[in-house]
Amino acid sequence: MNKHDIDENLPWYVNGQMSEQEKAEFEQAIKDDAEMQQEVEFLNKLRNQLKQNAEPSPGEFGLQRLKRDIKSS
């Protein structure tokens, strides 16, 4: 896996969207790359912070209310 492949696959790895085999290959490719490991760590921390600070979705009820409000405008 070259640098371009690693960069391209990074979001998939951080978001847990890789198969076990892809994940193992990615981890093997970055095992000796301290800079890439730091980037993975940073993105994982960022992802966790975003999840913690995320506003809950209003769900289906909120969507229906929004549609109703738009129609009545």
C-alpha cells in the first residue's frame, strides 16, 4: 500500500468501515509510519469529540413538523 492508498483509505479506517482484512492491511502499512499513526490518533480523537458534542436528531417527528411548517409558509 503506497502513500496515496493510505491517504485514500484513512477515512474508511477511522470510521470503522473496513473489513477485517482491509483493516489488517492498513495497520500493517502504517505500522512504521509515526506521522500517519499520529494522524490516525488525531482523527480518532476528533471523531470522538464530534460524536460527544453532536446534537440529537429530531427524528421522524421533527421531520414531519418541519415539512408541515414549510407547507404552511
